[in-house]
Amino acid sequence: MKKLLLTAFVFMILKANAQETPNPLTFSGYVETYYSYDFSNPANHEKSFFLYNHNRHNELNLNLGLLKANYTTDKMRANLGIMLGTYAQYNLAAEQGLLKNLYEANIGVKISRKSNLWIDAGVMPSHIGFESAIGKDSWNLTRSLLAENSPYYESGVRVSYTSANEKWYLAGLVLNGWQRIQRVPGNQTPAFGTQLTYKPNSNVTLNWSTYVGNEQPDSASKWRYFNNLYSQFQLNEKFGLTAGFDFGYEQKSNKSTAYNVWLTPILIARYAATDKFRIAARAEYYQDTNGVIIATGTPYGFQTFGYSVNLDYAIIDNLLWRAEGRILDSKDKIFADKNQNFYVTSVFCFSF
């Protein structure tokens, strides 16, 4: 009888421990289908060349289908994400073969017993910006001009530190380039990045990210310097505000002391009317007169204002419907020989 009671007691302890210990391996997925109409009515069904999400005109399509595995313990972490969709087709057009379908693949190791200090290596989401390819996590349906024309992903090594109170996050990176898995042919020069994030409380986020690198072969190197700053404020339960500003400059030629400059400010407001219904509005401007990032070949280059309004409705917890109207207004006629263009887009976002 004693042996039976002891056996039952040990079994109960083992069962309790098993229930308390989470499985380090988890799987998740995300599917975002869309329909978008460009009122310039492009014959090839491709929207403006500087847009990389929801960029197929007048057809039902898949922006992103993502299946991700994550392994996390106290001392290590790893992520592997495989994707399909027009986001992958257009954003990773410069990559080769199966790399075009790689969302992320990285391994991290904790290198301090007392501090939350990690080193991660592989293909990772970008350290720049407040938007990602996963639309449900972004306030607006479409991505901003700021996000579309700065890195969504990066490849390299990152050392990061999070303070004990989780208010400070610092990271330093050595990278293969500006949104690149593979280097530019003839380029043997590493690129570098930093990130500093301060969260004084759960309602405020302040971020400064940088990038320094050469995107040309070493024989014709032109150094690029880039800064990304943004602040996010949840002013109350219903109203949130995001303000961002990117600016960069790149040498006009090899060893030049003159630089081409581009910049982009943005302001987004979001209002949660109910637990299921939200509305967000965005105003933005992108200036790249010398065509460093967006080359138009027009007299004044890319100087464009953008405005959008989107409505979100959570059908169930993991299924979101969104609709957006967006207008872009350019100084030059870059939209089918017009200065202005209008888009409407609708998406369904499913996650598990």
C-alpha cells in the first residue's frame, strides 16, 4: 500500500512538472489575402514600382502566407519562417533560388548568466522601423512609403541587451547589406547597424535605429548613412499616435565629400471605437530628389505626399478584415503621366 501511494505521489509530481514546463517548440502561421484597385489602371497589373506589398492591381492575390517554427529556452532561441506571396516575390526579387521564400532563419545564444545579453546570427527581421510584413501587427492596412523603401529583413550577426526592468533595449549589428541575404558582387565590406529603444511604461515607445554601409562593389563604393526615429504613444484605451522620421545620405560618387540626401516624416493616428472595430489615418511625405532609393528619372525626383484611412473589423480573435483608401500626390507626373494616384485595398488576415 505504501509503495502504491508513493508511486502515485511521484506520478502526480512528474505530471505537475510536465504541465508547468512549457514546450520550447511552437508553431505559428499567418495568411493575408487581398484585392487592390489602382485607379491608374496599369495594363500589367503592377502598381507603383516603389510599393512592395499589396502591389497587384485588380486581382485577388496572396500578399503573405507564412509558416513559422520557434524554439526558445532560457539559454538559446531559434526561428525558421517559410513564406509565399507577392510580398516575397517583389521584396526578395534580388535573392536567388529558395532564398526568395525565406522569411527568417536565425539562432541565438544567451552569453551572460546574470544579464539578458544575447547574440543572434542568420536572416532576421529588420531592426529598422515600426512596421513589418505581417500586416495584422501594423496600424495601417498598406505599408508606409517609409517602410516600403527601407529594409524589411537583414542578414548578419546581432548582439542585443535588454535591461532587467525591460525599459531599455540596445543592439549592435554586422550585416551583409541593405535588405540583403547575399552580398552585392564585388562587395567585401560589412555593413553596420544599431538600435536603441526606451519604453518608460507600457504606453510609450521611443526608438532610434541606424544603418551604415556601402551598397556598391568595393571599387565604386558609396557609403550610405541612415537614421530611423519613431515614437509610439497609447494616450488612452482608445487612442494611439505614432510619429516617425527617417533621413539618410549617401556619397554622390566614390570618395566624394558631397552627399545625396533623402528624408521622410510620417504621422499615424488610430482610434479603437470598440473591441472589434478600429480606424486609422496616416499622413506622410517622402523626398528623394536625387533618386538614391526611389529613382524616377523626372526633373524633381521623388517628392510625394501620401494620405490614407483604413477600417479594421475583428470578425473573430484570429480573423481580421481591413479596408483602406490611399492617395499619393507627387510633384512630378510619375503615375501614368499624372501627379496623383488613388488606391483602394481590402484584405483578410488569418493567424494561428
